[in-house]
Amino acid sequence: MKKILILNGPNLNLLGTREPAQYGYTTLADVEAFCKAHGEKIGYEVECLQSNWEGALIDRIHEAGRQYKAGELLGVVINPGALTHTSISLHDAIKGVDPLPVIECHISNVHAREEFRHHSWVSPAAAGIVVGFGVDGYLVAIDGLVRKYVNSAATKMP
């Protein structure tokens, strides 16, 4: 069974307790569980990794590139957290494993928040972006990967 990789950056391990007015009460464990269940339902194994260390995320993106080329991985959904706005290294890692499809995902609408959150270094390297759908955005991103890269005929509007 092919995999989809979900990567979460710094502070996302605090979901459910960190700024619940902004991010809700759903924990990262809950997010990982419903992503895995959804993946199983649509025929994919979902692997999840959260790290507060930029290098760990970069190393996993490099490995994902190898898995993609080996036909083992469909793509990556990444919520880079605050690294979105600071990490040229994440951008370069994603570009370095092109054509691996990477979907950038954010729980909140970053464009409706502080101005410093409006710029993403990851977006130019991403195949798509999902923002502002809460934790359901992860499912939107997973489905987007499948629709765009597997079921391309299904993406055509009637």
C-alpha cells in the first residue's frame, strides 16, 4: 500500500492546549488518528511525524523524495508551523526532491492573522496550499493529493 506522509512542525505537538481559540481543542494525536483512518478508508497508509527541529523535518523530506522515486509514497502534507515564515531550508528541501508533491497545510487562515504570517517560504515550492479549514484541512490536503496525482480524471468538473 502506498503511503502519504503528514509532517508537522514546531509547537504543533501542543495542539488542543495552545491557543484553543485559534486552533481548537483537537490534539495532534487526534489529528494523526483521523488522518490515518481517512487514509485507510481511501486505500493509503498515512505516516505522521511532528518535530520541533527543522533538521528532522528536512531529513524526512529528503527520505520522502527517495520513497516517492521508489513508488512507495504518493506525497507529503506539511504544516510547517512558524517555520513557514522563516525557513528557506524547508523551501530548498522541497525543491530538492522535486517532483515529490508537497501540500502546505495550515489550520488557521494565516492571511487573516498577523502580517508576519502572510509570507510563506514554503508556498512557492508546494504543489498546493490549504489554509483556514481547521484540522479538517489535513483531510482536504490528503484528498487533494489523491485527486490531483491519482484520480486526475475525477478532478475535472462536470
